[in-house]
Amino acid sequence: MSDNQRHRLFNEHWQELPAGAGSTAANRFEVGDMLWLDEANGIVKGVDQYTWDTSLAVTQQKAASRFAGVSAGHVLSTDVAGYRPVVQSGVVEMTCASATFRKGQWVGFAKQTGNALEPQKVAAT
């Protein structure tokens, strides 16, 4: 993993949030993944599992309203349901989509190929 792909967590505040069993692909996530709270079942999932809406802007806005934080733990295929640490405040370094940023500019979830959000990448909004 190169330096620009590392996730650094500084002065973080985290709490344990419920995560589903990793036997379901939709429930798996890695350290550094941005997470959202699925209110239908009360568990956190990677933003790449958020249902796409009509456009990137609409999907980003709706996913942001359910943003739970950044994963400080993981759920593998063999893991059972339980609680995982989620960073909810602090300084988190993320990979950025290629762009020119202005100081103080807001960022949001980046788009993957197809209609899905990137779990570990942000883009200028």
C-alpha cells in the first residue's frame, strides 16, 4: 500500500456500532471504509452498498444524511454479527479523486465505475 493510499486516524472519537454478519457480501467492510447506517435493519454498511438514486449528487446527499463514520474495524466473510469501532470525529486522511481543490472546499463520496459510491475515496462537491 503506497503512502497516498494509507488511512491515518488522528485524535479520533469512536464508538462501537452494530454490524451484520460478514457471510452476506453487503455487510462486509474494511478498515478505512466510510459507513452509513441502514435504518431498515439497524446495522452499518460500506457506502459502496448504498442504493443508487437518480444521480451522483442526489445519491451523495442521501448517503451523507445517513453517514455513520469511518470504520476502525472490519467485517470479514467469516465474522458473525456484532459491534465494530467506527470513527465519528477527528482527522481522517482519505484518498481523493483527481481534482483541483480550493482551501475549505467540501468533499463527498466519490463515484465508482457504474452506479456505486467509493468506500474509501472522496471527491470535490
